[in-house]
Amino acid sequence: MALAPALLSEHAPLEAFRLWCDRLADYGRVKHGVASLLQAALSDQDYQETYWPMIEALRLLMTACESSGDIKPGTDPEDLMVLLAFVWRLPPTPEGEAQSGRLLTLVFRGLGSQSGRLPSAKQQR
């Protein structure tokens, strides 16, 4: 959860949101194949301690973007998390990274972003 407020303090809302999603995708690629195992092994308490903070981070980022007019209001953060889960399944290859960028662009366009194209996290580091 701490990453979302930090990104919002340093970047415009839409850019912060995209950077957060890019970092989520990067993390999924680094941990490729482990996500399914971890999900199966999570207890209810583990789930509550990891899932809900991610949902709250999404809610914070989405609210900031809605307030700035960068995305349309009304998307449920849990629904968006289901869509973002695809990034954990992409291979940790240059092709997987490129596909992740394209898919995140589609997601942002669906949220109402004018282009969905923003600098990737790698360009910001």
C-alpha cells in the first residue's frame, strides 16, 4: 500500500497509477510461476493481509485519477484487480514485458484514459 501514496506524491495521478501497474507487472514477471503456488498456499489471514491492501492501493490511485478526470468513475477496484492478474501469468521475457505494456494500455483505455500510453516504470527508474 505504501507505494501508491509515494507515487502519487511524486507524479500526476494517471502516471502514478500506470507506474504502480507497471511495477505490479514487473513483480509478477520476476515471480513468474510462483503466483499460482502462493495463491494456493495462502491462508485466509494471509489473503486478508495481502489482497485488501492491494485493493486499497488501487482504490486510492483510481480515486485520484477519477478526481483529476483522467479516468471515468465507476470501476470497482476488485474487478480491476482480476483484470490485472493477467500480468502474473506472462513470461519473464522481453516479449512478455512488451505484451504486458500493450495489455496495460488496453486496460487504461478501457478505464477512460485518452491514450493509455504513459512512460513505463522502466523509463522512470
